[in-house]
Amino acid sequence: MVKLGVNIDHVATLRQARGGEAPRVVEAAREAVKGGADGITIHLREDRRHIQDFDLNDLKKAIRRPLNLEMSILPEIVRVACRLRPEKACLVPEKRRELTTEGGLDVFKKKESVRRVVRELSRKGIEVSLFIDPEIHQVRAAKETGAPVIELHTGTYANARKAKKGRELTRLRKATLEARRLGLKVNAGHGLDYENVRPVARLPQMRELNIGHSIVSRSVFVGMRRAVEEMKTVIARQRSKARPKQSGIASSPRWGSSQ
């Protein structure tokens, strides 16, 4: 079964809009866990535009699921991670003016810097993943850093239209197969929603999908718990379809587009 990490950054975005305490990030995490989230993901940005340092500390105390910290390789952020020790850390690129992460970390060009951070975090018992574009040379560079996990950037796939979407899915598949050949674990995320997640969930050896904006958006109307339950159902149905026919397990009916 592909696991689901729920990114709750945008709950903090709403809180920061007024500078108060509501909505509470910890409560969002608890509701996500009740809906079936296998982990909680947050991004501690350098400019602290949404998640704050105290959120990381509060979540570590409050939830009984792995906490995945998306983070840059800046020394300040690395020090925070080493002090608070989330179960997982995903190294991502970061630009101050971007609305959201625009692409994967260029591990190929920053291999030595990334390797040092991987080593430092690993010594603290943190499982490190690298958020990379689905390119073979980036997958191979990730292997050379010593990180055990990659997270494939699905944003280009999610934004592609018609024929280009098929080509982007092929890139994701090839990157997944290369990672498997090298002994790397594979996660994926960015821009995934209740529709476009289906082919990605069926990719071979996919371990975990980290999804935030679409779930938080859905939760505005149905609540966090149900929004997570719905995403878990979509993913589970796709994995059922991906199993070999000889397994004797029938595929579930298509998830309605209204969801």
C-alpha cells in the first residue's frame, strides 16, 4: 500500500493571515491522522511564511505519526532539524519569491553540499529524502549522496496538458525504475490532486505520496478528516488496479470526478 503524507502548510498560511492561533496546526494534524494519514509533512521555510519553529516542536509532541520536515540545506534550517529531530527530512530547493516549490533540488550540481547535510541529519537518526526532478542523472546523483530515499517532483506532470502529461508520466516511471535499480526508496509529490494522483499511485515501487494543497482545499468544504479519507480511498483503488491480474483481486470502481 502506498502511504499518504499530508502536508498541512496551508493551514498555517491561513493562521498567519491574521497572526492569531486559529486554525491550529496541531488540530489539523490530529484530524488528518484520524482520516488515515500515515504521516504529517510541513515545510519550514527560511522566511517562515507559514510553518513556524514552534509548530515543529508542538507536532513532535502531539502526533503519533512520522513527521516529515521539508527543508532547504541552509545551515540555520539544518540546525533546527538537528535540534528537534523529526523522523524524516526532505531536502528541497527554496527561493524567497516563489509561491510554492518550483522544481527539484539540483543534486547533480550541489552533490557535495547535499552529501554533507545528508550525513549530518542521518547522524541524528533522521531519514533523509531528496526532492528531485524525474531525471536519470539526478536519481544517480542522489544515490551518491548517501540519501536512502528520493521524492520525485510531480509538479511538471500535474501542470502538463494532454499529450505532454503522458510524456511526464513516462519520465516519472523511468526515474522510479532507475531508483529501484539503485536500491533507493521512492516517494513523490507536488501538485497532486484527487484526479491526477491515480497514475502516479500506480507507478511501480511507489512508497509514499506527499499531498497538501488539494487536501487542505477539499477540507474547507468537508473537513480535514473526510478530505484525507477520500484521498486514501483514491490511492488504495489505484494500487488495487496496479496488482497483477493473477492475484484474483478485482479493481474497485472509478472514483467519481465530483470528489
